[in-house]
Amino acid sequence: MDIRQAQLGDVEGLRVLYMEHLTPYPPAQPQDAIAWSQLLARLIDNPDYHLLVGESEGRLVSSVTLVVIPNLTHNLRSYAVIENVVTHAEARGRGCATALMARASEIAAEAGCYKIMLMTGSKRESTLAFYERCGFSRDEKTAFLKRL
């Protein structure tokens, strides 16, 4: 699997991953490919937004989003947030997401981040154990979420 930053040509592959493999009940998404392409272009142009994809045999099989956030505390060190960790159902168990999470951690370290935050809606022990194997702790902080 090749790991790289997403490109404009990845719109359809990302749509498949997000709409069919991210959650069992994805929220409604705009089906307008132009809107997806416009937003993807904005994200690609943002140096603090890292949309990583794993490609195998010409197909996107996994993706992880890492956002680096500048910060006025912790000696002015940034922190990062990971979102939208997804692997195509046919590619799960092959280390795709593990490799992308490792690359995301490298990017955060290179950016001088002092921590990476991640939340998951999953309650499955296998998912939680996966994040722990990637170096995340479920015991250090308490997360809160407000939907808008």
C-alpha cells in the first residue's frame, strides 16, 4: 500500500470510503461531485490539514485525517486531532489504518505537536484496542461532544 496526501483525483475514492465504510449509518452527504471537489481543493491547500490516503492496486483502501492546530500554551507547541479513520471493508485487518496512523503521528511529531487527540464513536473493544495499539490512551482525558 502506498501512503500519500490526498489529491483532487481522489474525490470518488474518498466518497466510497466515507459513505460506504466509515460508519454503518452515515449522515446524508451532498452527492454533488463539484462540491466535494471544491472542498477537497480547500483542504489540500491548507498546510495544517493532512488528508492521508492508502492506495493499493489503484484503489483507495484507507484514509486518516490529521489536523495540526497552532496553540498558545505548552510552550507554543501545536496539538493535532485525528478524525475519519476508515478502511475499506475488504482491506481490513491488513495493517492499512495502522500504517496511516503511524504516518499521521510522524507528521504531528515533525510539526512539533505535544499531543494528538482522537475520539471514536465506536464502543467495539476491537476498535478501542486498535487505537491503544497505535499509542492512544482511553484513560487520560474525558471527551465531551456537542452536536450542532
